[in-house]
Amino acid sequence: MSEQTCDSTLDLEAGRLLFARPFVFIKGCVRIADLPSADRMEIAFAGRSNVGKSSLINALVGMTSLARTSNTPGRTQELNIFEAADAPLRIVDMPGYGFAQAPKEKVAQWTKLIHSYLTGRPNLRRVYVLVDGRHGPKANDLTVMNELDKAAVSYQVVLTKADKLLGRDLDKIVAATKAAIAKRPAAHPELIITSSQTKFGMETLRAEIAELLTS
Ligand SMILES: Nc1nc2c(ncn2[C@@H]2O[C@H](COP(=O)(O)OP(=O)(O)O)[C@@H](O)[C@H]2O)c(=O)[nH]1
Ligand SMILES: [Mg+2]
């Protein structure tokens, strides 16, 4: 697959420069009150447990283990904050939703944390909603999109694990996902197809994020 060109006006170099900075882990927050001050633009990565959020953040910043990745779903239970010293941007890795095996009260706690963050953070510029490229959007992905639409928080869907799909299957999932976002008011009309393993789509994603800083 060649790098996708969903938007030829995207500035790939601006994206490369933004993420050439060394991002570091700042802290994990279990409460909204623990978040750093809202002094710079934030982007958040949301999605079901195991969809590939931490892997995508690692691939985005070009590091192998910045955000902890795991084969065990539900390990990321905090809002994990990443910053680079001189970057006008903060990255937030969110707890995964839809992890049924966790204790009920834990799930309720994370759901509340995710909801409060997604709908009440003033400097949250865009949410990247990660959807597993093998499955397309599931009910809880649509629930999160509903919340974001209601709160008028800008979001863009990112398909993950594209390396696991053959062309025709990928086309089907892309079409289904596009149909699911078509009439959503806060959704970016384009989706980004990615693989953290092959790094497919990373240039596009970096450029999309860099563009947020200019608009
Ligand atoms: N084949 C493939 N596997 C991936 C990709 N991204 C993540 N994974 C795997 O999916 C699992 C969950 O990834 P992780 O980033 O921890 O997901 P998170 O729970 O959403 O943070 C791990 O076993 C990863 O190695 C990808 O692009 N391709
Ligand atoms: Mg994770």
C-alpha cells in the first residue's frame, strides 16, 4: 500500500517536524482533577480496549515504548499524558472502553472518567476515535461518537491494524465506516487508515494533527 492521499493539501513536512520532537510520558490521571492545566491544545486517542491506541501513539511519535502496549486488554486505566518540551500539543491516551471482564464498578469509573474528559475539556481540539480495521465500528464506538456529536467535540475516525486485512476486505470496512460517519455533525468526513506495524498512514495522521495547530 502506498501512503494514502485523502487530502492533497495536507502538509506532510509540518507533521514530520511536529513529531520529530521527543515526546515523554508526563503522568497518568485517574481523576479529571489530576489533569495538567488546560494551557495548550490537546488531542486524545479513544477506542475499545486492544484496538491499538498505545501502539498508534508509539508509531506516531516514532518510539517503540512511549505508551505502554499490551496483549492484555484493559491495562490502560488512566488518562495518560504525553508532552514534548517545546511542542504546542499534548497527547492523551485514553482508557479503553468495552472491556467486559473488568469488575463492574471499575468499568463504571472509567466510563465516567472518559465521558467527563471527552465532553468537558476546554482545550481538547480533536478526538481520534480508533476503530479496529478488522471489524469496523461496534456499538460502543457509536455510543462514543454520539456523545462527541452531542457535545460538539471534533473527532476523526482512525482505522487500525490495516496490515491484517486484504484489499477487498479493507474496502468493505472502509465503506461501512464511512457510512457510519456520513451524517455525524462533529465527525471529520475522511477517515485515516493505519497500521502501527507497517507505519502505514502515520504521515497522514501527523499532518492532520499538525494542521489542527494552524486552524
Ligand atoms: N497486526 C497489528 N497489531 C497491532 C497493531 N496495533 C496494535 N496491535 C496489537 O494489538 C494489541 C493491542 O494493542 P495496544 O496498542 O496495547 O491497544 P490499546 O489497548 O488500544 O492501547 C497488541 O497486541 C498490539 O501488538 C497493528 O497496527 N497491527
Ligand atoms: Mg493502551
